Amino acid sequence: MTIDNIKLFFAPAYLFNTMPGYDMKLAQPFVALFGIMVILALVSFIMSRKFRKKPVKHIWILVYNWFSYVGLVGLFLLFCRYEGVAYLSMRFLLFLWLVFFVLWGFYILWFRLKPYKKIVKEAKEKDRKDKYLRR
């Protein structure tokens, strides 16, 4: 990949082309990736049902939402690209999808590292108090 190719990728005429056509060489890997995301969403949904404790369940629900929304939107964008739907098949939307996917993943990672510890601590303290205050 040369500098000219990178400049071409970020050129507005390339990114915002309303009818880019079906020239995707990576369509099959993208479909496989989005399909795996949907399958992981189902697995995380099952795991969220398995854990009844609120802190652990909250993480699994965040992962479920992340994979399900991003996977289904990705499949929809690829379908629009395959069918040649104007404006919905723009390369910019797939690029925006990628940015959204990464930012949402960083949010879940940040939540797991920072606020989640506080939530777990509060839940343990509440369980400890409820043990003595049950009627």
C-alpha cells in the first residue's frame, strides 16, 4: 500500500461516492466477520441469562448490545452495497461503522476497568448487609 492509495482512500470523492458499485474484494470476509459478531451476540445473551448477579450480567448485556447492533448494521450495510442502494452503500458509512465499532469496544473496556470495580464493590457490600437484614 502506497501513500497514493491512502490519499485516494481519504479523498472525499472516493468516500462519499453515492453509488460505488460492487467492487468489494473483501465481501466474504466481512460477511463472515459480521456473522461471527451476531453469533457472539447470541452467546453473550445466553451468558447474561446464565448470570443472575447484576454486575456480571451488566457486562454481558453491554457485550450483547455491542455485537448485535454492530453485526446487524454491518450486514445491512453490506447488503445495501451488494444491491447498489444509493447513499446507503457509500464507503463512508462502512468507515463510520468501523469507527463506531472501535469506540464502543473501548467504552466497554473502559467500563470494565473503571466503574465496574465500584459496582462490584457496592454489590458485595449490599449482599453482606442483606445477609443480616433479611426478614
